[in-house]
Amino acid sequence: MLGKFVQLRLQGVRDPFISMANGKAKAPPAPDYIGAAKETSAGNLEAARATAAANRTNQVTPYGNLTYTANPGTDPYGNTLYTATQTLSPEQQKIYEQESQLNEGLMSTANKGLNYANDILSQPGVDMSKLPSYGINPGETYSDAIMRRLAPQIAQESEMSDAQLANQGIAQGTEAYQNAKRQLAMNQNDRQLAAITSGMNVGLGANQQAFQQEAYNQMQPINVINALRTGSQVQNPTFANTPNQAATAGPDILGATQQGYNAQLAATNAANSAKGGFMSGLMGLGGAALMSPTGTFTSDINAKENITKIGSLDNGLNLYSYNYKDGYDLPEGRQIGVIAQEVEAVMPEAVVEMANGFKGVNYAMLGV
């Protein structure tokens, strides 16, 4: 890991999340949740528009056609507006035109009979005053007519009864005479009652027949109009249900943003772990020979050779890769660190004189 870090520094690559000043990695910036949500919503809206457009399938049937046409421009919300045009087949169109002509003619007829219809509507129902309630002569009921027919016969029967009783020797005022007259009166009353009942039945029958005739006369014009309206009707096209396209969700930008943030955070944590190892190795350079009790390292330029700049700390100090010169009991191999003379120019309090005669740097004061 240290070798990879050095290689990146030699190439001039700088990790934007690593702060060499404090030895820790900074967390990535928080994602734009509102912006991501808006983009997600816009994606969902675009998917809904695509679904709606896919469902507008032109249809052709034996009775007619249904055609969708996109109109120029959009509505205030940016949606494409469509026009659905339904056309009849030539046969159905002909029937439609004939029916329209028939309806036009019926309207003309209706206008001519408008006054008559208004009269009917102003007096709903059958006018009962016009129904027959008399018999043979005006003002005479059927019962009166039958009774008028029976009156001479009843009078004749009474006279004949008196003559017959006289011939039989039954005098007026006797009990036999009274019994005979009573029986004759009862017979005559029965015949009169039957005449009245028969007359009522005849009157009711005539009334009912007249009522039906009046009702028929009232409904006849309406029945004629309804009859004229019947006939061939236009068959409206029956269109098949268009299967709905499965709804397609827009891009999950919000989820992708969160995943990207989590990935960056994981990379930062990994960088922190690697940086911890790097600083641990840096702080351990030279062991006890390099570090004083105050945590200061030998960083004198006079003790180094093969010096190469590999980067810089966040405080602006250069970071170098170098070898210690032989003969000073310093570690062998490639080392990494700062130059004491450069540190002394900007932060003299961090530079001290080492026991071996070289200048040393207190890396803790540099924030490392």
C-alpha cells in the first residue's frame, strides 16, 4: 500500500479526500438529495409519457376505425396532446346519413304537430268529462232507459191483477187481496233492480270502451313517431381493449447517488486505514536513533541524498523520497519525509538540533 501511495505521488496524483496535515481522510461531500429526487421524478414522468404513447394503438374494425394523431405542441405540463378520430365504415356511414335524414324529417313533422302536442301535455290523461254517461236519450242513464221500457208493462200487470182478483171473487181490502198485491210488487221490484244493475253494467262497459278509445287516440301520434324512429340503426364500432404496456420506472438516480456516496465513503475509510499504516511506518523510521524523546526525526538535508519530491502536505511543505548518507548510523533504504531547512523557514519552532548534530523536525507539530 505504501509503494502504491508513493507511486501516485510521483505521478502527481493527489487524493482529494486525504489530508496529510492531520493524517486522516475527509468524508466525501453529501450528495444533492433534492436534485437527485427531482431527476428521479422527471425520469418517472418521462416513463409515464412513453407508456401513454405506447397505449395509443390505432384500431381497424369492420364497423370503423380509431386513429390517434399527435397534435403540434404540448400542454402546460409538457405532455404531448393527441386527437382520437373515430370513422365509420362506408356501409355504416350510409346508414348514419339516412338515419340523420329521417331524424330531420321527423323533427319537421314534430314541429308541425307541436301545437297538438302542447295541448296534450297541458291536459295530461284522458278527459273524463268526454266519456259517455247517458243512454239512449241525452241526460238519460241506461238504467232509466230500461226502467222506462218496463213502466208500461208494470202498469198493465197491475191492472190485469185487479181484474183477475175481481174475477176470482177476491175483494179489495181483504187479506187475500193484500197478499196477491204484495207478491206482484215484489216481482216487479226484482225486475226493476235487475234493470238498474243491467243499466249500470252497460254504462260502465261503454265508459271503459270510451276510455280506451280516448287513450288510444292520445297515444297514437306518439306511437307513430316511435314507429318512424325504428329501423336500421348505426352500428358503432367496437374496439378491442388495448393491452396496457407495463409501467416503466424512471432511472433510480436517488438510489444510484446514495450508492455512489456509500462507495466513496468506503473508499475514504480504506484510505484512512492505509494512511494510518503509512504514518505508522513514517513515524517509525530510524527507530530510536532518529527520534528524540520529544518525537523529533532527523530531517537535515545534509544527512540525505538522492532526494526526489513526491508531493506535498496540506500545509504546503514538500514531501520527499530520499536515502540517508552512509556513515551516520541512519537507516538504509528509501525513506519519505520533509527537509528540516524548509520547515525551519516557515515553522522554526518545529525544528530542533539532534544529538547526532543534524537538524530534526517534530512531525507532531506539523500535524502528522
